Amino acid sequence: MKKFIITIAAIVLYTVQSLACTNLIVTKGASSNGSNMCTYSADSHQLYGTLYFTPAADYPVGTMVDIYEWDTGKFLGQIPQVEHVYSVIGNMNEHQLVIAETTYGGREFIDSTAIMDYGSLIYLALQRCKTAREAINLIDNLMQTYGYASEGESFTLCDPEEIWIMELIGKNPKYDSNGSNLNRGAVWVAKRIPDGYISGHANQARITTIDFDDPENCLYSADVITHAREEGLFSGRDEDFSFCDVYNPLDFGAARGCEARVWAFFNRFADGMDDYLDYALGNDLTNHMPLYVKPNRKLGTKDLADMMRDHFEGTPMDMTTDIGAGGSHLPYRWRPMEFEYQGWNYVNERAIATQQTGWWFVAQSRPGHKYGIYWFGVDDAATSPLMPFASCMTTVPECLDEENGSLIEYSETAMFWIVNRIAQFAYLRYDKIGAEVRQIIDDYESGMIAQMDEACRRAATMESREGQSYLTQFCLDNASALFKRWQELDKYLLVKYIDGNIKRQNPDGSFMDNGHDRTIPAYPIQEEYSDKWKEHVVRENGDLLRIRR
């Protein structure tokens, strides 16, 4: 999940490893704000968090676009540029089309001659399409024309009226004597999520059977089944064909590390999900979880933002309850995702919120509204505030600019680094520092949702250019103010929690002194470790540590 900027003269590249991401989906009929909403966490150990921006532009006929692989920076080739491209802020364009993804790998069919990788497909579609259906058609055309250069992918395609999941995988290449691929392109299926439902995907293909006679709700490549037959992957009846089972067979790791994240989302907002707990745990792979479910209430922007901060709390996979959480209920397990002990292999849970997130978003495509809202954050969602941006933005704030720092270049003015500083500190005393950071985030976001709605209403009453300018400045000012607030928060947390102590505070939030000297604090609060931690310490070393009076 790296960003490339398509230009004529220059390409900006960040080389990263493609890793696990999460997409959550809420249709407008299931949302409390009437928006089609989707989320994306770009999770990678090598990804820097910045906000991408491509302005609208016109190009002369004959202009070519250089295509570089999103994950490696490898040059793949050139394709013709279109005469006009739309502006894109992050993963939302000016028409409120949003595209997100998760990589599932699947059958290892990779075309070494192909030009179109999954990242190029995303950003070309955002620059060239107004709707999800247009994007599906363009992605198909680009893959079949120029070849598909990546592993299996699930795309979320969201516009103000519809949300689709498109799953695709390259065909098994067959090269002639000249090295040309005679089996170019990809097979795919796309399903529209019915209005009033929620869905999601997390690095595992999820579409099963194909609705052959329902083009309003299901689209697919003509050879999606015949290719499987040719490769010996399927021999049953067409109506029994299941895309995910054929092209991305489920195993324990995929259920526990991928599908479990979708289950956590469904479990929080839909009834009856206990029926699929064994599936999420990887114990029963035959009981397929549905592609979409009906929520038991309508979801708002804050619901989705908070779901992206989930660590399986309140479920059997809760990461805060075992000794792996240490003495302060830390809901993180450092990589790798598996470990071996005395001949047995075990998992480190992979929750939606994870430490190696580069950036993440919650997007609102709003039917009947002039502007979409793109909520954007950097680093771990659990300790990262979301900043609102309008679909009509003309620039990005300095603290999120692509040229401001990198993963190996610290920048005092980059939001990514100040958010990371706070996150790293929170990991040390998560039940206290993490909880305080989360409360500050909640207060900020709850107020900002109402402020952004009002700003969009005001902008809609203005002339287009004036409204665009107003919203751009509103969002830039907010990002700048939030960055300064986070700088102050970093200093405040260090003072309050230094050396494992917790300074006492007055009702106004100031730190309490000892009553004699304002520079000497009152005796600090010293919280105990968790009972689980005590249990294990006593079990391991109790005889040595026990107090004898």
C-alpha cells in the first residue's frame, strides 16, 4: 500500500511491503447520516503516513502515463493518458467516488509482462471515473488490455448511491516463444451490497456464488468459471461455483487473521454472530460467514471510526486479558504473527487496530450533497485522531504533505511523527495513557463531526469556487490546530506519566503541587499491575519475591 503520483515529468515513490488491511462498509440505508460509508487502514511495516493529492488536470492528446508498481516502485510501462482527470484527495475523488482495497493473494498467478498493478488501478480509476460501476468497467478494461501485475485483490468501490465489492485475480499466464502472455488479464466478480446492510473484507476473498442473471447487483468476467475449469480448479456445476473457495481457499490463518476482523465488525452491530464464532476462530471453515448482514441499529461516522480502533474487546480473542497484554492491558502483539513453543505453533491475534498502520480513513459519500467528507488519520487508529477533508480540496496541510518527512526521516512538522510519539508512549502504560488519549480523541471527533457538517452546509450555499475555497481553508485550519494540539499533548503526557508515576491534577487540569512549593508535585498516584500479571509473576518467581515478616 504505497502511493504513486501520476505526472508527466515526475513520479514520487514510497516502496513498502504489501500487508494486511481492513475495509468496513456501511450502506446509506444502514447509516444514521444517510451516507454510503467505507473505511480503509493501509497497514504496513514500511509505509509512511501522508495524505495524497492529485489536482484535476487536462492533457493533450497523445500524452502517456508512466506506471510504477505501487508496492515496489518498479517501472511497469506506459499507457495513454485521458484528456481530463478528476481531482483526488486521498482515496476519494471530487465526485465522491471512493476506492479501497485489501490484498488476499490467492492462487499464485502473476503475469511478468503485465502493466497494471492494483495500486495503479485504484488511482487511475479515481482520476477517470465518477461512479463505482464506471470504475469496475474501467478496472476490467485496463486489466484485460494491459495485463494484471498483482496478487488477488478485493476492492471496495463506493459512490453516493452504491457500494460494491470487486474481487479479482490474474489468470495463469501462458507465454509464447517471444515471451508474450497469451492468457492476459484477470478473472473477477463484483457484488453490490444491498442498501440497509453492512459488509467488509480483510485480506480474504469473500464472494461465493455468482448471480448470473442479475446485472443490477452482480457483475463478472465472462471467463471467471471457464478459466477455473481450464486450470483444474473447478469441475462442478456453474451454479455451485464459489469465487472465494476456488481462487482463494480458506485456511486457519485466513480465518483467524483475516475473517475474524470482519466477524468482529458484524458481531458488534448485528445479531446472531455467535453462530460464526467457530468460523472466526478457525475451528469450522465450512460455516461461511455471509458477505453482508443487517445491522441491529444505524451506524454513524463515529461508530465506524471507533470500530477501526477495535482489538477484539469483549470477545474470546480479546487482546487485553491474557499475559501477553503485560501489566497494563496492552492490546498489541509485536510481530511476527506466529510463534513456536515446545513444538507447538501459536498465533498472535491480528485485530483491526494495529501498530503498523501507515494511514487510515473513514469516507462519507453523501447522496444529495455537493461535497463528500474524507476523515483521515495516520498511524495506529486507536491513538490517532481523524481529520476531516472535503472532496473538493485544492491542497493538503503541511503536516500531511508527502514531502514532509519519511519513515526514516523524522520531521518536527509531520503529523505522522507526533502521533507516533504519543502512540509509543501509550504502549508503555496503555490502560492509563492509552485511555486518556482515546478520551481526548473521542471529545475532538464528536465535536468535529458536527462542525464539518455545518461547514459543508455553509459551503453548499456559496458559488462553487467560493465554497471550495471556504471548505479547503476550514479543513487546513483544523488540521493545523490539531497538529499543534497533539504537540502539546505529547509534552503533557510526558510530564503527567513520567517514570511510571501519575501526577495528581486539580479540577482545572493543572498539576497539583505539594502545598509548599509550586515546583514540587503532590505525591503521585502509583497504580498496580493487572491481576493477570501478578498471577504469572507469582507463579514464576513467587518463592523469591514473597515477603516474610
